[in-house]
Amino acid sequence: MLDLPPEEVTKERPSLLMSILASLNHLLAMDEVWLAHMTGSTHPYSELRTMITEDMDELWQIRQGIDKMLKD
């Protein structure tokens, strides 16, 4: 994903979440929601289309952190 041109990542597509970037943000947010439920903690999300970040490098860093937590 990091190799895709930015215009492809943000390009509007015929889907519920509208873009690759929005979809990746949604997947990350939902993993954080599930992690919060599994650990008995809280999460800050109140809607499905939450944009955690619009920066792909930052999104990738956050994704790696959540993946590590889910594996441990």
C-alpha cells in the first residue's frame, strides 16, 4: 500500500468507505474497538467512518503497533 501513489489512495471509489485510505482507517479503528472490548478498556470512536490519520506512513506505524498488541 505504501507504494501506491497518493492520488490512488485517496481516489473516490464506489464503496461504502469511499477510498482505500478511508477503508484502511476503518479497519484500524475497528481493530482498536475490538482490542478495547477484549481488554476492558475504552476507545474514542463513535462512528464507522473515523479518520485516524490521512498520512499513510503514520497509519502504517499505528497499524504495526496494533498488530503487535493483537499478536501478544
